Amino acid sequence: MVTETMIIIALRQKNWEAAAEMAREYAEKKPESEIAKIAPAVETAEKSVEAAWLLSIFSEIKWREMNEVDI
């Protein structure tokens, strides 16, 4: 089972291949999620500097949001 946290960690590590695979799986199960909306960008991140840059920003924002909730 893939979780949003697992995908965010893969994005933060710039592990584009793993992130793309997990995002694809997650998007199938939750098509209305934020991950489903960014899945196409994750697919192209390895070849697109712009997509990689934007996903890095997205993952940092999501990481901080997740950590604020836990406090």
C-alpha cells in the first residue's frame, strides 16, 4: 500500500522513478487527490528540469504541512 508520505519522501529524495510509480498507483486509488493531480509532472521529472524543480518545491511544502499537523 502506497501512502502520500511515501511519495513525498521519494520526491524530496529526487527519486523520480520510484515517485512516478507510486504516484501512478496512488492516483488510481484516489483520482481526486493532490497526488493524482501532480502525477503527470512526476512522470516527466526525470527529463524536465522545470517539473523536477516544481515537484521539489511541492514536496517541501507538503512535508512542512505534514509536520505542522503532527506538532
